[in-house]
Amino acid sequence: MAWLWWLGAALILGVIEMLTVDLIFLMLAGGALAGVLVSLIGAPFWVQLVVVAVVSVVLLFLVRPWAKEFLERSSPETVTNVAAHVGREATVVSDVTERAGRIKLAGEVWSARAVQQGAVLPVDSTVRVVRIDGATAVVEPVPDQTVTDQTPYPGYGV
């Protein structure tokens, strides 16, 4: 009946591995499966423990580094969440200044501000996201777009 406990442990470790995806719990699950085999053969419990420990350590130190390197090589570097918006182009919905504005980015309206001080990016102009600060997109004009500079001329009313 001990093989059922080892199988249960392997399944639980497999579920934990699906949540962490670091290959540590997968290697421990492999050790638990070795415990299932040794238990089915009829070995005493202390032998099962030794086999589980040895197989787990071997898998952790020999198989895991190779498997992790293989996964990193074969998986593309995918940018997600907020980082995926950096570099994207957007359309200005409400004039964007260095303090405030609104843009339409990937189908959603975001608050935005211009990276260039004194610049006003007019409605319907195309901008590029430089970075995301909290929930605000910091943008710059796409080349060949109109940017009006509203800094006061020297000597006028400052």
C-alpha cells in the first residue's frame, strides 16, 4: 500500500511544478515515482526512502541543469504585460503635454505624457511609447509628426 502514498506524493509534486515551472518539484516527483517502483517490488520502507532521496538528488543535480538550459534555448524571449507596450505606436486622443494627455494604445485609452518638455502632441498624431510609469505611458512623437512647442519666447511675459 506504500506505493499509493508515493504516487500521491508524485502527483502533488507534479501539480506544484505546474505552478512554479522551475523543474525542482518535477525532479522530486521523479524520485517519488522511483519510490512507487521500489515499493511495488516489495522493498522495505527504509530502502524506498533511500531510493527516493538518491533518485531525487541525481535528477536535481544532473538532469535539471540540462533540462533547464534546453528549455531556455528553445523558448523565445517573449515580452509580456506592460513591457510589451514599450516601443509600440499609439494615436493621441487628447492633446498630450509633459503633464497629461490621453492616447489609444492597443485598443485601450491610456493616460499619457510627453517625454519632451514643452511639447504638445496634438489629437490624431502618432506617438511611440518610450516607457510606462505606473498607469501612464510616456510617449514621444513618431518622426514626421507635428509637434508644437509652447515654451515662451525669450523676453515675452515670463
